[in-house]
Amino acid sequence: MDRRTFVAGAGALAGTVASSTLMAKNDHHHHHGKSRVWTKAEKNLVSVGESCVSSGKICTSHCIDQLMSGNTKMAECHQSVLNMTEVVQTMVNTIIHGGGSKKSQKALAETCILYCEDCKKSCEVHVKHHKECKDCAESCDECIKACQMYLKA
């Protein structure tokens, strides 16, 4: 190790130690603003939405495998599950981050219902032959119910 590398490393280490020490001495413990209170419908929608996205990703991977092996019947399913996972993930993120007005969040939940219905319809064609499609269709159904519950709250 040359001198320049040693001095640069020592300087970086000293800066890290100094900032850590200052942060440890910081007694600024109060919170600014109000803590967010989650409704039961929000908690449920985030949980069910994350599960739906997870099932959708597994279904997407399966669709790709099927398409690569020449099964072009999976193309519509693949497209609808890609769209569904993007919309549902956006809704989940918006609720988690508290972004937008309640009106905007509810409009997004209504949109999720439409995309989940489309995905469920595409997956149902394949449920007898592909477990991944069955799981995705069931997750979409649960997400639709969670969105409806959220809209009524």
C-alpha cells in the first residue's frame, strides 16, 4: 500500500468515526408531525397486493418459460400479468408512501380491480394445466376483494 492510499483510507475512517460519534450523541428524539395511522383496509390491501404481485412474478416467469419452449398460447396471459403486477405494485407503493389524496388512491384501487380482472380472466384459461396460473388467478381474486373493501372504507 502506498502512502497516498493509506492517508486517504485513514481520512475516510476518521470521518466515519467522527460522524458516527456525533450521531450517537444526538439527543434529538422527538418526531416532527403526526405519525401515520394505518386503517385495517390499508394494511390488508398492502398485504394482499404484495402477495398478488409475488404470484404474478412467478406466473410471469412461468409464462416466459412456456413461450421460450414454443407455447404461444401463454402470450396473452404473459401480457396481462405483466400489466397487473405493475399496476398493483404502484398502488401498494402509493399506499405505503402515503402519496396522493384519498380520492387518487381510491381511483388507483379501482384501476387495480380492472387489471386484476383482466389478469384473472387470462390466467383462468390455463388453471387446469399450470399451477402458476391458478395461483395468480386466485391472488388476483383476493386483490379484487381487498380493493373493494378498501373502496368501502
